[in-house]
Amino acid sequence: MAELAKFIDVTKCTGCRGCQVACKQWNGLEAIKTTFSGSYENPPTMGGETWTKVRFFEAEDNGKVRFLFRKTQCMHCTEASCAAVCAAGAIKKDDKGMVVLDQNKCVGCKNCVLACPFGAVGFSEKTGTSGKCRMCVDRIDNGMEPACVKTCPTGAVQMGDREQILKQAKERIDFLKSSGVNAQIYGENELGGLHVIYVLDDKPEVYGLPVNPQVATANLFGSWVSALVGAGVMLIAPFWLMFKDPGKDVSETHDTGVK
């Protein structure tokens, strides 16, 4: 079966956040109580109960501030860090290129949360498992579009064969460039090719995207953990030596006990 991909054109996004609502509704995800953060962006982060959200960015354009919007979710990477570090085998790629997390197998270790270079995997305190966008594989398998695609009023979010999506994205890039826009594609080659393809009207970093995302292998992730443990030991050791025997003068030598 041909691999699928989601197409997100940020130049057509109005920040309505209909995709956020549709995702929560279809997947039965709880609303998150938040507080005012000084931004229209809400909730402030992705999480185990928030699998997609629209991020708000402010950019200066000829002395004026303009809002930029980008829908965020799991990028369904070909080289998926979350799958590489999952010890329970709960995260697998299917024949459509989707990276799917089986919450029935998830043990809640949070390795995938730490490994994702896009911050797209969260942990749910309610279920005790990780959660992320599944690309609505249940809808796709029944001939329907993902919930976010179905609800988008401007056509900013679309779904289709990955090769056709890339062709469509490049045509859109050519059109925008002819209008003087600094347009570019994100997702064609990153991490072996993402299954979420963006059309951007500015540099990736302006939209909060990593310029050169790196895959975390199981070995690399293990080295991260070892480094963190080692750092913890280095920090704790002096205090342990100081307080392990409060009645003993630490200036005494081990051989003679003489100062």
C-alpha cells in the first residue's frame, strides 16, 4: 500500500483551532484546565490528553507584529525515535507510514516522551500511558479522513498519498515564491521523511521546528540515561561523604586517624 501523508499549509491556517476540538472529540480526550499565559495559544503544551494543537508565533513584518500559526502533532517520522526507544514494543509503524502507539501495551516509562524531537508525545496521568496522534488510522481504515482534516474550514490540512502530497506542496511553494514569499517545504527529507509535510512561508525555526532533527536510537537513549545517572552521582557524592558519619572529622586520614 502507498504511504500516506498529511499536508499542512500554514499560509491557509487562521488559528481557529477546530482541529484541536475535533481531535479531542473523536479520540475521547479530556479537556485540560489551564490558566492565562499571556498568549492566545491554549493549552500551553502537548500532552497525553492533547494530541494536536495550534501554536501561535509572533513575527515582525515591516515594523508590525503579525501572528503565525502552525498545527502541531506527531510527525510520523520514517526514522521514529519514539519507536526506537520503546522497550515495551508499544509503538510500531504500519504499512501506510503511520507511527501508531498501542496504549494497551504501553507501560508508562515515558522514554518516548523524552525521545521525540518535536515534543509531540505526552503522558496521561489519567491512563498512566503515553499518548500521541494516531493519524486517525481507525477512520482511514474505514474510508474516512482524519478528524482534523475533515473539520478544517480553509483546506489548510489535507491528507493523501505521500508522493502526491509532495507534488502538491511543491506546486504551492512555486506559487508562493512567485508572489515574493520565502516559502519552503518541511518534512520531505527530515528523519528519513516525515508523514506530515508543511508548506512554510518562513524559516522552520520561526515556526518552532528543529532545523536538523536527530533520531534517538536505543543505544543513544541509554547513554543519555547513563549520563544523567552519572551526573546525579557526582552531585550527591560530596554530600554523602560529608554526612555519612556526622561524628567523624572528615580531615582525619584513613591510615592513622591523625589530623
